[in-house]
Amino acid sequence: MLNQVADTVTSVNVSKVTKMPGPAEDDGLPIKMLNDRILVQIDDEDGERRSTGGILIPATAQMGKRLAWAEIVAVGPNVRSMEVADRVLFNPEDRYEVEVRGLDYIILRERDIHAVASKRLEEGSTGLYL
């Protein structure tokens, strides 16, 4: 009986730990997010962008408040509506940046997320809290 409990506890703990990529994939660092925290990685932006009409917008151009998309790398145990590999929309001004093995990540709270994009949402989910 005690062995069954130990196996269950081990499997629960392992499922919440995300292996973070490092300089070499074999040297990944395990990270466990706490509470409602989400660890995301922003797509690399070279500064310059193109509009849908093909106009080049330089990196020095002033932009108003603009939301950003990022991919979820790890989620805490109290996150209800997001999973690893989902893409989320958030305000880049409300964030905490962290560097793990030379890669930059952002820590957000679930309430700071404005939208979630994922293939699994197409399966009849309304996306509404009731």
C-alpha cells in the first residue's frame, strides 16, 4: 500500500515538471512553476516588421500599446485554461523576465492572459468560464 502511494506521488510530481532546453538538449534544467504562474517564450523579433500590405516598419517606429503572442513552456498546477505549447496573447508591459541557460523567458499570471490559441480549442470548446 505504501509503495502504491509513493508511486502515485512520484508520478504526480514528475507530470508538473518541465524540462527546459539548454545549450545542449541533454543538459536541460527541470523547472516546476508554482500556483497560477505561466512561463512563456516570445518569438524572436528582429525589430523590423512588415505590414499586411508589405510595407516595412522599422524597429525605431513608435508603437502604441501593442499586445504580444508567446508560446507556453511551463504552467503551474493552478492554471485552468492553458497547456504547454499553447500560444497566449498578453501585454508585454506587464511581465517579469528571466534568463534560463542563456534563453530569455517571461513569467506571467493566468489573469494577465487576454487570449489563448490552440488546436484543441477547435474541438467544440466555447472558451467561456461559467
